[in-house]
Amino acid sequence: MFLDDVVISGLIVVGGTLAFLLGIGIFIYQDSHKKKDESSHVK
């Protein structure tokens, strides 16, 4: 029982961490493309 709880908790923590990092990565990716688009319009 304890081992099952630890495994489930670990999967939740790892899944949440990956989702959080993926969200940050997507935000940075979109933000970097916005800056490139704006700089090309200025030129």
C-alpha cells in the first residue's frame, strides 16, 4: 500500500513538473517569435 502511494505521488509530481516546464517552454517559444516579428516590422 505504501509503495503504491509513493509511486502514484511520484507520477503526479513528475507529471506536474513536466507540464509546468512545458508551459514555460511554450510561452518562451511564442514570446521569442513575437519579438522577431516586431523587429522585422521595424526594419
